[in-house]
Amino acid sequence: MGARLLLAATLLLLWTPAAEALVEPELCYILDAVLFLYGIVLTVLYCRLKKEEAIYTGLSAEGQEMYETLQTKRS
């Protein structure tokens, strides 16, 4: 049964005409533009979300030394 189904699927794929997406490239251009805009919108939303939830939002470097001096113990 599985071999017949595989043979039928193979024959069906060979019988169909050439790729129909290549017949109308305007449709592909429209879909590319939609995906491009979708990517831009998602990038903007992601950057806005990251800016609001930044880890270091409330921290400031004013009044802090860059490095602390280590005190060594003398015995």
C-alpha cells in the first residue's frame, strides 16, 4: 500500500506543470515587500522593548570609582 502511494505521489509531481510561482513574479515581489516591512516592524518593536527593560536602566556611574583599591593584609 505504501509503495503504491509513493508511486502515485511521484507520478503526480511529475505530471504537474512547471513551478507556477515563476509565472507571476509580481506576486513574489509583493510577498517580499510584506516580509521586509514585517521584519522592520518586528525589529523596531524588539528594540523598543529592550530599551524599556534594559538591565542597567537605573544605574549611574557618577560618584563611583572605576576600580576599587584592594587592601592587603600585613602579618
